[in-house]
Amino acid sequence: MEPAASPHRKIIHIDMDAFYASVEQRDNPDYQGKPIAVGGLPEGRGGVVATASYEARKFGIRSAMPSKKALQLCPEVIFVRPRFAVYKEVSQKIREIFRRYTDLIEPLSLDEAYLDVTEDKQNIGSAIEIAKQIKQAIKDELQLSASAGISINKFVAKIASDINKPDGLTFIGPSTIESFMEKLAVEKFFGVGKVTANKMKKMGLHTGADLKRLPENEMVKHFGKAGRFYYLIARGIDDREVQPNRETKSIGAEDTFAYDLTEIDEMNAELDKISQTVANRLQHYQLKGRTITLKIKYSDFKQITRNYSATEPVGDLETIKETAKKLLLTTSPENKRIRLLGVTLSNFGEIASKQKSKDHPNQLQLF
């Protein structure tokens, strides 16, 4: 049974429309109205599309698609290298707009966030009106468009924001949530990936209504701990609170290379650069961690991680890069083709719990 407090919550999910691509089109008039793909260039081994403009999406270009495939679908597509420092700056301006209405903001990434406006700063009272004002402010002040979903919980609000993109505004009220969820295809459920969706379909579970037929113990039997979550969301029940001050769990950086690395000297040089980025971020957030993790992705897309936990928290560049290089050697990197390297610090312990900043929740790895 749904907790009594949930129907009174007013949750907005704001999702920017083709964020990286829209920023590039805003800043470069030559890109406006044209198909552009932000990400790696298709030359050589080829990169991956991070975001595609809506003009490019009409040709079937999507995020995570190889750039070479995007070029095949649309020979006129313009490839643009990402400018993450610019996107982060714009993201901070968007959050400043959010803070005019509430301090209960939970960013999920640079381009989307949950807002709890149950009690808004301006005493507007209507979540729909607040969403309209936020969308208009983003349009007027930043020349960008956003889509908003409004409901009584996070799960439904997130689904609602995706219904009428771009520049959409969708409200799913308490009386319509259950019927809405019954019609929703399982692959549209946030948290249900491709593998789980295929498993559900093989079981004859195609919609929310199908999921509701299974009792909770059956859902747990087939899907483990996630089964209870699916059982609840099929009924539109989600009592998770908007968490504005989530603890920072890890700080890291990674890089996908224009060509595969085969020489240890090359790998070490890249680890120096990545470690410098991590050290700078640790200094910015005044954090030290005990666990250093090295991430490696090979040319065949096989991925491994190696980690080392120190007895005392560390945050200095020298320790990070030397540890990363030692971890690399444990993988016998000779004659291997490495596509990506990443370094992450975690296990902040009490230090992180004291560093709960509403301006910097834990999306640090994205930067």
C-alpha cells in the first residue's frame, strides 16, 4: 500500500533536450538547423556519438552509436568535439534557475535533475506552473529548451519528461498513474535494461499490466532484489525522496583514445594526464580517498578493473599516478591493445560525509 505522504509530494523531472548538441548549435550559428553529432570523429578507428541534434536523430543517429555508423546514416552530419567545461558551466546556470524555486534538487547528470517543489520558495503552489516558469527561464536566459515531467514521485516524473520531447511538459496525476503504468511497455520502465526487458518478454511480460499479474514473491524469484522494485513501480509506487546532498562516492576521470595504445610508455603518459585531472578534482572538492581503481578497456571492448586500498587517505598526484602505473603492470599490458584508461578514487569515509555540498552532488565522474 502506498505511503500516505507520497500523494502530497510534487516532483518535477527536468531533462534538457539534446543538451550537448543544443549548446553547440546555440554557440555556432553555422550548426543551427543542421544534423550534428557531438562526440568522437569517425576517422581512424572512429569514436562514439555522445549526443545528436534532433535534425540528426531523424536519420536514426543516437547516443552511443559509433561515429562511422552515424556517418553512413547521414553523410551530411557534422561531427563536433565535446566541450565539457562549457556544458558544466551551462549546467550550473540551469541549477541556479532551479534554486529560485527549491533547494531540494537531485542532479542525475549535467542535463537532468529531480526537483521536489512540494513547498516552493515562491509559494506558487502549482508544480505545473513552476515547471512552466523553469522551462521559460531556461529558454529566455540560456536559449535552450528543456522537457519537464510532473508527478507525485520520481519514477513517474522521469517517464513523463520523456513523453513529449523536445520542449515537452507532461503531468501525470495521482488518479491516472496506475492506468498509465499498465499501458507502458516494459522497456520504457526506468531501470529495466535491454537484457531484463528481453527476459520479461520471454516470460510473456510486455507491459505494466502484465507485470502486475505476478505476485511480489514471483517477481523477486525471477529478478532478485530488483523484483520488488519492479513490483512497486508497475503500480506507480515510488517513495524515494529527492536527495539534494548525496555523498560523493567516487571521483574519477577516463579517456578513450583516437587509436589503440600498444606501448607501455604511451599508456603511462596517458595515465599521467588522467591522474592529473583526478588530482585537480580531488583538490577542488577537498577530498582524499583510500581506494585507487584503474579501469582498462581493450580494443575488443573487454573491460577490467584493478584496485589498491591504502592504509591512509591519499589525494596527491604522485601517489595516484604511480599507483595507477603499478596497477597497469599487474595486467601484463605488453602487446595488448588498449582503447580506454580510467582512474578513480573512492572510499572517502568520514571525509566525504563532511563534504555534502548541494552545489556539487555526486555526478563528478561525468566531468
